[in-house]
Amino acid sequence: MNVNSLITTALQPLIANPDIKTPTVAFGMYKGTAATYINFNHVDDRAVIYADNEPQIDVAIVQVHLFIPRTVNHMTLKKQIRSKLFKAGFTYPVVTTLEENDTDKFHIIFECEIEGNTESEVI
């Protein structure tokens, strides 16, 4: 299960939408200059089902972060990200909205999980 690819593929259509102007979906820290961007990280990744002393099913918990200027109405984009993650097979994301005074941005965190075959099963 390639979680990074799942997230990027799920959120890629948002980038193509000229009304949203989200230039990138990046794993880890985003170092660009865009006013609005999405990055994501792994919180936890563990095997949850074993058979014959081998892990069979993994669960990955991820956080997807939307950074958007406070002057922009973020509600539509927030709903789209939540929906796209859910449709990609993730649990329905729990959303936390923070305000960052130093950057004058909303920092919206989507936390969700997905389960799938372990890497050992794929190899």
C-alpha cells in the first residue's frame, strides 16, 4: 500500500482547478512560495492483522495539512479535501482548524487512516 501515492492521486484534481489555485501537494515540509498549499505526513503505520507469524494488514494514520490565507474562504476547499480523501479509501477525516498569526494563514489539519495489505504481502 503506497499511502503517499493515494493521497497525491486523490488531491491532484484540486490542483488542476484554476479557481482553487492550490499549486502543490507535497509529502513533508513544503518549501515553496505559494500562498496556498497542501502537505502531508504520517502519524503512525503499523500492522494490525497477522497470519502465520507475518503481518498481513497495515493501518496508516496520516495528517493532511492545508495552508491558506485567512482572507480566502476555505470552506469549499476544506469540504473537497475531506470528500476526496474519503472517496480514496481513507476514514472520514477529523478536521482541526488553526490560525497562524505569524503567517496570517489558516492551517487546516485532516487526520484519517487507511488499511491495506502489508508490504511483505506485495513483495
